[in-house]
Amino acid sequence: MTEDLFAPPGTAWQRLSPNYLRMKLLLIPLGWTALFVGPAVAAFLVGPPALGWAVVAVWAALLAWRLIRAPRAFRRWGYAERDTDVYLTSGLFHRRLVCVPYGRMQLVQLQSGPLERAFGLATVEMITSSTQGGVTIPGLAQADAAALRDRLIARGETQQAGI
Amino acid sequence: MSLSPADPSAPAVVPARQVVEHPSPLTGVAHGGIALAAVVVFFVQELGDGGLKDLSGQAVVFGILAAAAVLLAGIYGLFAWRTTAFIVDDAEFRVERSFIWRSSSKVDYTKVQAVEIAQPLVARLLGLAKVHIDVGGAGGLNLAFLTRTRAEALREHLLARMARARALPPGPATAPGDTAPAGTPPLDQAEPPEVLVHAVTPATLLLGTAVSSPAAAALLVAGALLAASIWGGGSITSLGALLAFGGWAWSNVGRNWGFRMTRRGDTLRISRGFGSTTAQGLRPDRIQGVAVQQDLLQRITGLYRVTVTVLGFAESGDESNGAANSVVLPFGTWADVLTVLRAIWPELDLTRVQPVPQPDRARWLTPLAFEQHTWGVGDDVVVAHHGLIEHRLTIVPHRRMQSLSVHQGPLQRRLRLATVAVHTTDGPVSLRLYHLDAGIARRVFEDQLERGRAARAAVA
């Protein structure tokens, strides 16, 4: 049933670079550890040891859960370029599907932070005049991202639609 | 790396050689100078206030901090200059930044709304200027700092290129052109006569203000204060409570006193206010969406409030405040609401929009407001109605739809439901069709996309 709702629009979903999953698998432990270091140290110093170990257990459980889900969440990402619009789907827990007509794009940005660069990745962001409706495609190979950006802009110019 | 300007990532139409420009080398000096000016202003103010008593001791610390701030700003500016590049030619306008985060923004020429040149004092002394390129509702691009002449040339080029890009396809876009050049003619040419659309009577305004949830809340607070003061035996606090309530009621009534909507030619005009009258022009073709609200207590009086999302209201910040600006009917009966709606979209007929209820199993998610949640699609508009305490009817024309999305949370997945969101320009109106059957949701999504496409094609 739900597969039906997020089915690809005629053409198959294009997937993100596998490097994006690798980056996520590195980022998830870093992020959750950073989040839990403070509470864990505080719990060990102030409370009984049991409290400290409880915090560590929560950390381990959350981390394991996120790591197990990461590949599935990664596989939910998909985008499709069509004649007049772009489709993007994502999310495992909270699923979504967005469609932005080329004519509505105001600005297309290509971004890559230090870590993304290390993995050879870039993010393409399409900005419309509605902040809730913008589309961000992370984890594309840099060359693909630049090419996608140029295709999007070129189509936007020919299919402009005011606001 | 591959994001550098030299990369052959541009489309094939672009000529082989591109001129890559950088901001002025004086950018670092300008940033440092601006920081220095800020520090000096702060210092002088503190001195004037007598905040710095022990000058010798504090001045040293302060001086070090100030020097550090100026140095940091200068270094930032230096990096910004070295790492920012932009390319402007006939085919594209692109800004590349490669400071810690790399970004590359490419602007669609047809989407340029306005180009502003700003000159802070320090920049002016150095002959520099900052360029802001407005591309509509969300976001824009900043280039700092260019020489004054280059900034002006850039603006000329962008505006000319924008005009050309707009002129190429048949039937240029209607709305965006109006914000662009500085010399836009004023909204009304005073030729057609002014016709009254609707006026809010003082009785309706007073009734609407008195019987509403904020009034009840204010009354409760005032009452509590009053009770507390009577218990405590002091009369001053009770006076304060009364004053607070009176002030709230006054500002609410005063702001919308004598609310009139008139039509002159294509433009609607709203004038309101007690004492100082506020007048604003409103072009129906710039209205992106309408929301009709009715809160709990207003159901007794049968009054509604109508607000709109208008393109360009955010920019014209010269009028009081944005929230009040979006109101096109402070209080009115359903007949008044229809009058105002007809003035905005004459072709709209709400009776022809068939309301569709949610499927029965959505009761699990909206047990109390289930009866209120309906949605419908008309020839020109999407309509959604929801709300528990405040009933809200949201209307967005197909041709104003920006993008579209479907969402499904874990509970919705279990119940085979999904929510469709219709995105418009940012404003008070936001349209969501909650908890549709998952199978229908995708069809609604695809059909709505098609309707949006058709409506845009009809306008162009």
C-alpha cells in the first residue's frame, strides 16, 4: 500500500552516491557520542554508577538503532528529473515526496562542507519563493551535482512561470 | 577541486572562456573598518553614559578586545575576498564561495526581482558597495564588496539581462516585473473612480473585538489581577489591570477603526485606523492565498476574519507591522467574507467546491476535530477546512501553487493515511490536506500537479 504512495513518477528513482551512506555511518556515531558525553560524565560524577551506566546503555541502544536503520533510510532517498518538474522522496520514519516545477525555482545552490568534500560529495538545493517547498538533495557525487544544477537552471529559464 | 570556477561543469552553450571576477581587494579593509566603526560608536556611547569609570584599567582590556574584533573582521574580509568568485556573462550568473563551506549559487536570470546596491559609511569612504540580488520570496544573494562602478555595471547588466529573459517567451510573467526597476509607477493612476467594496461598521468591530478568544483571555487576566488586588487591599494594581485591558482593546479597535476596502480599476485599497489612517494598495493578482478564520467565541457572533498572503508585503516594511497588513477583513459575517473574496477573485465560487471528508479511520488521529476537516478542489482553487478551537478555511489558487508534497508519519502509515501540502509564498496562509487515504493521496498529488501546470500555462 505505502509503496504505492511513494512510487517513482514514471521514471525510476535516481539514487544518491554510496559515499553518502559511508559519511552518515561516520557522522551518526560522532553526533550521538558528542550528544551523550556531557550527560554521561555528569551522571558518573554526580549520581550513582548505575545512573551513569544507564546513560551509556541508552547511548549504545540509540546508536545501534540509528546505525541499523541508516542503510534503509539511505535507500529511501530518490529523485527523478522529469520534463517539467523534479520529484524527491526521502524518509524512513516520516516519509515524504516533494515535487517542484522547474518554473518555480528561484535559485539553485551547490554546497559542500569540508566533510562532504572529503567524501567527494555535494548538495544541490533548489530554492522556491516558499521556504516550506524547497528541495535539498544531499550526497550527490560532485560532478553529478554540478551537472544537475546546470540542467535545473537551464530548464528553469525555458519554463519560467513568474510567482 | 571540481567545484572551482575552472571546472567545465557549465552547459555546452557557454562560450569556452569565462571571465572570473573577485570582489575588491579592499574587502578586508572594509570589513575591518566597519568593525572599527562599530567599536568606536560603542565606546563613545559607553563614555557618554559614564559606564566606564575606571578608564585606565578598563580601557586596556577594551582596547585589546576591540583590536581583536577589528583584526578578525579584517581577516574574515580578506578570506572572503580571496575565496569568493563570481561569473557574469550572457549565459549565466554564478557566485562561487570556497571558504570552509563551499557553495556555488547559480541565478536564473528570469527570476531576478530586484538588484539593490548598499553603501555603508566605511564602504563609501573606500568607494565600495555591496550588491544584493533579490530572487523573490525566499533568499537572495549578497556580493560584498565591489567597487562602486562595478556594482552599478553589474546591476545594469542583471536588469537588462532579466528584461531580455522575460521578453523572450510569449507573454511575460505578470507579477514579478513590478518590483524590479526603481521607476515603477505608483499603484493607482487616479483615472477610474473609486468604488466601495466593503466597510466594517463600528458595531461589528466592537462586537468582534469584545467577543473573541484574546478578549476572553485578557478579561481573565484582568479579572485575576483585580481579584488579587481586592484580596490584597491595594487599589493601584486593580487600576493597572483595567488599564492593561483597556489598552489592549483600544489598540485592537483603533487599528481597524473605519476599515474600508475600495476598488479602483484593478487595485484594491484598504484604509483603516483611528486618528492616523493607514492606507495600502493591494493588487489581487499578487495575492497567493486566503485564510478565513473563526475562533471559538466568534462562533457565537458568527463573525470571521480574513487574512491573505501577498507577494511583496514582507518587503514594504514601511507600514506598521506585517501581521496587521495581511488582514483584509478584521471582522465580518459570512456574507461580508464572500464580498471580499469576490473582490479578490471574481471567478471564485465556493459553492461549487465539493467538500470531501476524511476517511473514518482518521478519527484516530483527529478525534475531536474530525468533523471540521474537509478538503475540496474547485476549477481554480484548492480549499481545505480544519481546526478545533479556531476554524480555518484556506484557499489557494492552482496558479499560485509553488510546489507540492505528500507526507506520511508512522501512525499515518499504520492507518494508510497521508497528508498533502500545497506550498505557496511564505505568509499567514499555509494549506494542508490532512489524512487522506494513502491511495487517493497520490492521485490527488498528481492531479494537483497537472492542474497547477495547466493554470500556469494558461497565465503565461
